[in-house]
Amino acid sequence: MAPQLRTLEAREWDTWYRTLERAFGGPPTPPETRELWQSLTEHDRSIGAWDGDECVGTAGAFSLRLSVPGGALVDTAGVTMVSVSATHRRRGLMTAMMRRQLDDIRERGEPLAALVASEPDIYGRFGYGMATQQLSTTIDTTRVRMEVPAGEGADGVSGVRLRYADPVSALTACEAVYADQVSGRPGMPARPPGWERLSVLTPQGGGGDGSPLQCVVAERDGATVGYARFHNTPQWNLSGAHGTIVLRDLEARDPGAYAALWRFLFEIDLTSTLVAQNRPVDDAWQHLVSDVRRCERQLRDGLFVRLVDVGAALAARTYRAPVELVFEVTDPFCPWNEGRWRLAGDTGGASCTRTRAAADVTLHVRALASAYLGGVSLTALARAGRAGRAGRADELSRGTLARASLAFGNEPAPWLPHSF
């Protein structure tokens, strides 16, 4: 008999989660982290595939609100904890779970689904497109300086005071700073209660040889205006100390606090390397360093987005320039999205409705998903051609694709600050 899919019951969570851990390999999840994930699991949105008494597949979703261009927070299914046991590969389990999940998301009225892909190749066939990227860097701080503009206070950084704080005790103040940033950068999720605890947990596999999580807050006039959380990994040899700072996260309400925190990280005693593994592609530190070429930078995929309801999703965001055109959408996995849609919008809002008018642009829903948050150009997707991995985007009316691409773009660049 084929494995059976059913909604997860609370008593089955341990078995279900062990199936997930086994599929991903590596060390067991630390107890504190496991306990938090268990408390955050939405059982009615979690699926288990069962072969008799054995759990052989998992998939879940969180009820999130994702920032989109214009600052709206759109109801989004945060797809998570997807796995299939190695013993049950190539039996259609993944497709069956994705089918059931997207049908449920549609029934709940959520316009978007989003995920962080362990293997990006898997999710394109279900209509997910890469919508954000993340920047990683390794900086030799003995050769690269942080050049903070002077003149706005005795310390040169707008009168900001930095102090060490206990990461847990400072969590409420830091979370308020994070919340202030969400509507200003597409791709950031508004964290539901309890989610803030993820940012202060020990990383998967433990802290290694590094320090426990450290936190420095930036204050101005007694108010918290920014924070940085990081680990300090000491290292010594015959030439002296050359420790490494690994940045977990950094947020600030204004440029002065932002610059003060970055300069602090550059100048920590007994260290010579600064590593940041997930920053926005347009992060401003790149314009404050003395030599950007010596900052080893790498890009990788971040958030993958899926438009579950094309009309509602496109109407939920704003557009950088006025746009009015008809899209013809191809979506074989969610055929309710297929057909022609008239989009009209600008910086003040948008509408997107069904139409029988002639199409200006034809495109696969995966291409539309990639462009949705404003970080991927529709014209670039069109240049990839029909064989492009992101799905096609073809212009039928001359000039419409360039106008649409301009309208869909956004500053700042979209970014997902953490996995889920």
C-alpha cells in the first residue's frame, strides 16, 4: 500500500520530527531548539506520510505575514520541515504533500507561500521562484577599515552609546528594533510571538569553539536604536591573536547606529576576521569599508516565493512606476491561476483582475514569483529564454516588459534575515 498522508497529531510530533532530523542528517537538534520548534509547530498545518506505523515524510507551514513592496504585510504560508525518507524516494510523496499543502493554503485564503530550499531544484516544478538573495562576506579587519563619517558627535557616530547586554534580557528592546525594519524591506517576516527566541538560541550543532552568543546594543538618549549579536572565536599562534567574529544579526533604526555597530565589530581586540553569513545584497557596509575588494563576498539564494493567488498577490503590493498591462500566466501545478490578468498599479496601490483582453506579456508563474518582491528583473528572466530555469517571460506588445520590469523593481533589495 502507498503511504498515507494525514494531519499531524500532537502526540506524533516526536516521531515526525525524528523523521525530519534523519532526512537532513547531522547532529540531533539541541534540546532547547527542539523544544521551541515543537511549541511553534502548527499541527493543523503539518502533514505526515505514514507507511503503516512508520513516518516516512514530513511537511509543515507557519502562518506568517511577509513584507512586500509598499510595506504591506501579506498573509503567507511559511513552508517548512519538508522531508522524504531515503527509503521512500521517487514514489510521488513530495508531489502529494505539495499538492495537499497548496490546496490547503488556497482554502485558507493566503495569497503567498514561501520557503527556504534545501535543494532549489526540487521546488521549481511546484511554482516556487527564487525571490531574494543573501550576501555573505569574510573580511580581513587588519587590512580593511570601516570608514565612519565624522562630525556628528564626539564619537563620530551621531552620539551613539554602545554597551554589552545579555542577549535574553535585551530581547524585547532588540525585537522592537527588528519590527521597525520589517515594512521597509520586502521579504522580512513579521515575527509572531515566540519567534524572537530563535535569534538567541545556540546554533545547530552547538557553538563549537566560539563564545556564547554576545549582544551589543546601540543607544541614543537612553533608547535602543540598534543591536548586533555575534560569537567570538579566539585563535592564537606564534605571531599573536587572530580571532574571528561571526555575526549572527544586526539591525539599526538609523545610519548612525548602523555605522557605530559595524565599526565596533571591525575593532574588537584580539580579532582579525569578521564573518557575516546572511546580509542584504545592498547592505550599506559595502560603501563604508576602505577596500571592498578585500571583503570576500558571495551570493546565494535566499527566499523562494510561490503565488498561490495571482490576483490577490499582485494587488497586495505597490509598484515603483505606473503600470497597466495584461499578463497571461501559465501555472500547471495550480491551474486556478492560469489565464489573463489585468494589472494596474503605482506607488499608491494596485488592482489585478481577470480579463479577456489580449495579453501584453506571457510568463510562467515561477517567473512572476521570482520578480514579485522586486529583487529579480523580469527583463533578465526574459533574456534567460524559454529554457531558463526560472520559467519563461515573453513580450507580446513591444516595450511592455521593460515597463513592467521597472514597475516591479524595489529599493531596498528584498531579503530574508533568517530561516524558518
